[in-house]
Amino acid sequence: MERNVFSFIVKHSYRQQIVLVALAVINMPITFFGYTLVETIVNEGLQGFRKVAVEEVVDGETVSKTVKQSIEFPELVFGIGPEFDQITFLFILVGVFLINILLLQGIKYILNVYRGQTAERMLRRLRYTLFERILRFPRRTFKKVSQGELISMITAEVEPLGGFVGECFSLPVMQGGIMLMSLGYMLYANWILALAAVSLYPLQFWIIPKLQKKVNMMGKERVRRVRKLSEKIGESVTGVNEIHSNDTTNLELSNFANQLHGIYSVRLEIYIWKFVIKFVNNFIQQLGPVMFYSIGGYLVLTGGLDLGTLFAAISAHKEIGAPWKELLGYYQRQADARIKYEQVVEQFAPAGLYTEDRIMHDADPSIRLTGDLKLTGVTMLDEQNSSLVENLSTSASLGKRIALVGASGSGSSEVADLLARLEEPDRGSIQYGDHDLQTLSEAVTGRRISYVGGSSFVFNMTLGDNLFYGLRHRPLGSRSVEGDDRSELEKYISEARASGNLEYDPRADWIDYEAAGVTDLAGLRAVGIEALRIVGLDEDVYQFGLRGQIDPGVQPEIAEGVLKAREALSARLSDPSFASLIERYDPESYNTNASVAENLLFGTPVGDAFDFDHLAEHPYIQEVLEKVGMTRMFLEMGYQAAATMVELFSDLPPDHELFQQFSFISADDLPEFQAILAQYDREQLDNIDESEKLRLMSLPFKLIPARHRLGIISEDVRARLLEARKAFADNLPDDLQGAVDFFDPAEYNAAANILDNILFGKIAYGQAQAQERVSSLIREVMAELDIIDTVSEVGLAYEAGIGGARLSAGQRQKLALARAVVKNPDVLILSEATASLDSNSQARILERLLERFSGGGLIWGVHRPQMAERFDHIIVMKGGTVVESGTFEELNKEGTALSELIANEAA
């Protein structure tokens, strides 16, 4: 990266800078012409005279001087064209002046737009370059630099650099040119007046840099403190559980307030000194008019200067003020940009930075990591130059399954990192067959080697995207797009090229199907499901799929399979032993295991139009209830429900089991209903406040007769609700069409999930183990139809959340293991990858991975020595070096390091 901001600008935008400077230069003569026009309009257009040079003989010498000469109208304009009277002459001059203004503003517009485009492209280039450098940081760097600092630098700190890039050369040229044109005109008009007007500028040149230097130093300190603040915020977000579990909120807030105080103090001082600079600038600038009104007025009164020239000079001086302020501001901004750029570059140039070729060079597809693994004199040091791995030499066949065994601190985990090339040895070499690991690019190591550590990262995308993440190396081809989409793609590629970014289309197909051993997406999904089965995540993904939604128009084959499962389940429910488990939806019947709201809508709401919590407030719902004569009935049912709930639960704590299971009024809302009941009795319902009436009417919508056995939803009420159901569907307004996806026994409900579509009803309350029996029944049905994997594929669309937050720690680890298997690597390296899982999961994964890699290519840093029994070759480490190696039978003898580790584990 270029060491200073000007080198960066010149290297990557010199053509654009030349154009910007050229536009600024073009602006100068037009500006000067505008000043002369002002004088011409005042003198010739208004006063009817022009200045001409004449020669006189004084004391025998010829002297040239300027005199006023009256204009005899009609007169030529600028000595060309027809003659005009004075009024027409004046308006033509004003018209030329207007054209001059339009031309100036047009040039400024073009210059500013081009400047902005250049600035944004360079800012994009800089941010891209910095992010690319982060991806080249050696892993040790991340132990010393926080995420918060890096994020702050790439986002906030470099933001002002973009604006500076656009004005780097063009602004001083343009504003300096305007200033020189203005000063030149004043010198042309009267050199005494010009010198008087700018006499104090040298003082500014001397004092401003000194003050600015002080501000620059404080700016550096501000940047340093803000980075630390970002680091603290990131640390607190990551460790929020520790903060709450240790009651250290006040400590953290106090530390944060202390950091804010430090930033406040620095920023306040910066503000003070900036306004000192501004005060000095403004004071000196305001002295200009004093000079004009005094010296200029004296010259006009004594005949040494005409009024038009004085007006033009005043106008020119006003034009000097703006560019002078711009130049001073530019000086401050360039100093700030230089500091920011140098600080950022320094932070993004750590020792051991990976070369660009290592991460960007494409792979030779013929390279395979087979043969023997050989480590020779490998040494790895930590930040204090202490040996983590010391002069390690060993070899093993990659055709065998290798176990790395060692206690904590033995160096086994560091060796696993070295073999995966996540760390670089300080000395020595690592050979995979004929290939030196240190000479291979990531295009080889990232495709031929899979690695999973003890705590793996999951990205904020779907399970499927995470699962197949290791197969996305380069786009396989271009997207087929037409029309506006094609124009947008071409624009994206063009801008990426202009900004020095990768030109790859992120929406193209990046999946390397060949690496996974398949030819299409269907095959890839099958491989993915098999990998999930190996690591024991298949059942979780199946459950995610059951609760997932699909678009039957886009995935008709899945919708068809679900409808077949619905029919098959319906057939199973004809068996008396299963019939009572589910109450199916029937357009002509009331479902006692569904809420009143679900029975009324008889469909799945789409969007927020019919939110179950606010149905009582919806105008159309109110209209339907009124139409079937249920408005008063709902109010009475609400009053009765509130009275019953208050009577039953008012004395129970919010966490009481009965409260949690049966109450449809939350503990927070219960006092509100108590107040309503205390204020109104049943006979006063007509006098109740409208808002309180709606609160009561909202309660019946939540009632489920089979669960809330309160005797409120009588047979008569159910019959009336069936009438309301029909009225609701038949009279749904046009603007609400599509707000409910109605239940239809023969159609897939796109707004509901797969499980609800299969059930097409409600699991009955009160049935022993109903949930488990229904789940088992559904799985049997789906197995018979061979659509379990199809549902699991839907589960691959489940969003993992930020850092996999929507998954458990065990699910994240299993997903990382499946991701490593899907890549179909030559070598799979695991470093205590199952240590965080339960013992049953550990045993299953060990068994399945040993079977999957029965031909070798598995290197496992085991967390329990006994696990090594199943491996073909064992390497035992202690103190950062190999102490013994061989088969389990050879090493599991009295007096060996392995037997000692196994004995310690058993103890």
C-alpha cells in the first residue's frame, strides 16, 4: 500500500485528477471575464463612458494615461455587430453576464459531479484494499487488534478520505485560480487598493499552520481514543453474558464513561482551537472592506479611481474571501486526511502479511495432496518468542488415518494449525507428498484441505449457504440476464473495474460441483444431507424444514409431496388409536383445539393486516361481528373471560405453572383488567370506554375451548362463529384480498409451514404424549413417501443468524464438520473438533468419519487419548515435539507416553 495519501491518489486516479485540474483551469479566464463585465456594465451601460488610453506630452515627455470618454449611443457591443441604444446596450451586457454565470455554474456542476464520482470510487477502492488486507493478516495479528478497531477504520475513519480525493488537486487549483483572478483584477484596477486588501494575508500564512499543527496532534489522539472505544464496545457485546452473570454492569458503564470523558476532553479542545483559527480568519477577512471603504473611497473622491472600478474591485474582493476560506479549509482537511491515511496504513501493514498471490492465485486443478506427510525441523514461536513447537520432525502416510495425541500445551493443536496452513512455521518445512506447503496458494490449501477447530464460526446466512461455503471459490460462469438486469450487471462490473475491485458477479453460480463429486444442484443437496447425517445434524435440519415455508409456485414438487403426506396422514387417522390425536380443519365445523381467531379467519394471515393480538380493533372484523350479531356477545364473553382469569390467577405469581399454561392474559396485563372489572359490572357494559371495550373484546379471540375449559364458547357461539367465518370470506374487501391464505383440503397453504400443511389441523389437547406420537406418525408417513430428505432440503434455507446465533453451540460445531466433509478434501484436519459435544455425539461422529475416510486423509487432534485406538497411525506430542509415533498396539504399552496419557485420562 502507498505510504502517503497523495501517492495513493496519484497512482490510482491521475487521469481523473488531470481532468479535474483542466476543468478548474478553464474556470479561471471565465471568472476574470466576469469581473471585467461588472466594470463594463457600471461604466459603459449605466454611466455611458468608457476608459481609453491617451498620450500626452508633459515637460517634453510623452506620458500614457487613462481617461474617461463619453459614449455616443447608438454604440457597438464589444466593437462588433449592429449598434444599439443605451438601454438595449445595457441589457445585452447583462445578458452576456448571465451567460457568463451559467457557464461558470455549468463548469462547477460538471467538476463537482466528476469530483464526487472520483471520490466515491477511490473510497470504494480504499475500503476494498483494507478489507483485502484483513484477509491477508496472519492469524496472530487478530490477537492484538480488535474487531472494533478494524471496523471503525474501514467504515468511519476513511470516510473523509473519499471527499479529499476528489478535491486533492482540483480544489486548490480552482479556488487558488479564482483568488488569483480576483487579485489580478484588483491589481489591474488599482495596485494600491489591491495591496491594501491583501496586506494581512501573510499573517494568516504564518499563524494558521502553527495553530493547525496543534489541532492535527489532537486529531491523532482523538482517533486513537475512538478506536479504543470501538474495541470496548465490541468486547462488551461479545462478553455480555459475563457482564450480566457477574453483576459488573456498573463497572463497565463506569469504564465506558471514563473513555467518553477522554474523547470529550480532546474533542472540546479541538473545537476551541478550530474556532480560534476561524476567528483569526474571519477577523482578517473583515478588514478587507475597511481598506476598500477608506482607501478606495479616498481615491474615488480625489479622482484617482472611478466608481465602476471600485464596485468591480469590491466584487472581486468578495470573490477572494470564499476561495481563501476554502483554501484554509482544504489545508485543514489535507492535514487530517494525511494523518488518517498514515495511521490506517500503519495499522494495516502487520508483520507477516500474506502475499497477494497466496490468496488470489488460482489453483492448478491437477495438484492433489497425496503421498507422505513430512515435517522437517518445524519450529513455531509465540509473540514472546517462546517455542510452541520446537524442531519437530516426523512423517506419516496420508493414506492412513492419523491421530495427534497430547495433553494441553503439548503443541498438538499448533501442529494441526500448521498443517492446515492457518499458521506459518518460523523455521522448518512441511511437505504434502511432493508439494511444499509454504509454496502453495490458498486456492490449493483451501480446496484440498478441510479444517475444523474446537470452536467454529458460522456465517450470517442460511444453513445451506454455510454448508456449501467451502465450495465457493470462483464463479463458474456468467449469469444469463437480459434487459435492465443485464444493464445493471454491466454497470456493476464497470464500476468494480474502475474502483479496483474484483469484477466477479456475486450473484453468479459459485458452487464447484465437481469438487463435491456431483454435477448439479440436486446432487449437491443429496451430498449435503449425507454430510449432515454423518455429523448427526440431519434430524435438526429436518425439524427446521418442517417449520419452514415454501412457495408452491416455485417449488411445486415439494408442495405436491406435502399434500400426499397430508392425505397419507389422514388415512392413518382413520385408525381409532390415532383418530383422537389431531382435530382436522373442516370448512363446515368448528375446531375446538384452535383459537376463536383461527376459527374465524379459517386460514393463515399474510402480513400484519390480521394480527391475532389486534383483531378486535380491525374495522373489517368489527363489521363482520356486527353483521352476524356478535358484537355484544364478544363484549360479554370478554368480560366473563376477564372475570374468570382475575379470579383464578390474581393471587398467583407470574411464574406459576398454572398461570403459564392456561392464562391467556399476561401477568403484566392482569392489573389492567382488574381495574376494568372494578369500575364496571356486567350491567354497565354499554357505558364502558371504547378503548376498554376493545381490550375486553380482544380476549375471546384467544380462547381455545379444548384448552380453556371455561364454558364461554358454547354450541350457540360456535354456530354463530361459523356464520361469521363464511361472512368474513365472502365479503373480504378488495384491498384485503390476499391478507389471508384460506384453508383448503386440496390446496397447499403457502403462508403456513410444512408441518402445519401436513397436519391440516390442530394436535389435540389432553392426549397423552400427543406431540411425540404425532411427530412419529408424520415421520413414518414421510419415510414411506421418501420425502424426508426433501423436507431437510427446505431446512437448509433456515437462517443461522449473526455468528450462528440461532443455532446452539453443538449445532454450530456439527455444521462446521459437515461443511468440511462436503468439500470432499484430500486431507481433513480436526483439532479437538468434537470436544464440546456430548459423549454420544462424539462417538457417532468418530465412527462415521473414520468410515468416511477409511482410505486415509484424516488427521485428528483428539481431545481424549483413548480416541486414538481406532486410528491407523498415532503421533504423540509433549513439550512442542514428537515423543513417539506408531500404531496403537505399538504405543499402548507400559512406560510409553501414550499409555501414561490414557492412564491420566482414566484417573
